[in-house]
Amino acid sequence: GLAKWQEYYKQGIKKSHLELKKEFNAIKKEQFPFVYEVSKYATQQPFLNLNFAFQAFFRDLKKGKVSYPKFKKKRESFGSYYIGGDQVSFKKEKYLKVPNLGLVKMREKLRFEGKINSVTISQKANKFFASFSVEINEENFHKTHKKVLNTDNCLG
């Protein structure tokens, strides 16, 4: 996505991440047939990440900072894989069912009950981690968040 965006930019053409994604979808069957072996999110999420990176770049540019999006460096980044909440499920509280991967045993069960919005599976060294975004109701929130936030009302 980034390489294609840079190519268009040099030609004076501005394309959104949605237009780039549409172009990729048009050629993926012929040029990248292996993408059908993974979840649909594996090809969609990088375009969203590119959009967020450029939003941050333009926001920071207004503040005088330069944070132009860069390609990931193999030595400095770790792999991660985004999965939509509709693509995962739990089996016997100890297993996470991941598309195209199957059942993955979890070290501990999920701490919150609610709707899973997304899961990001990342790898650091030879260990894998799952990070969950879970929507919980207010009752469950109060059960798990018993500490009261203290606000500092310092006047003068």
C-alpha cells in the first residue's frame, strides 16, 4: 500500500486507502492468489493502518513534527495479525478458534465476558500473544474495575 501510494504521489496522483484497497482487490486473484489462504482481515487491515499512519503524519505536520509513514524493518518490528471479532470463537474457555489456524490453547481464560470486537495476535521471539478488544456491559465493567478514579480538583 505504501509503495503504491508513493508511486502515485510522485506522479501527482492522490489516492485514498479505499481506492488503493479497491485496486489491490482487483488484482489479488491473478497476482496474489495466496491471500485467499488467510482471513480477509489480513489484506484489509494494512490499508486501514496506512490510512491511520497518514492521518497521524498530517496531524503531526501541523504541529511542526515529521512522522512520515515508513516501511517496517524486519529487525525492529514484530509480526502481528488482526482478526475481526466475528471470525473468532472460544472452545471450552481454554481454546481460541482462529480462522485458517484452528484451535490455539490459551495460557489463561478471557477475563471479561462480552462481545469480542477484535483480536490481534502478535509474535515476539518465539512466543505468541493474543490481545482482545472486548465490549462489556456496565455491570461487568463495575465488577472488574472496582477502584474509584480520584480526580484532582486543585484550585489556584
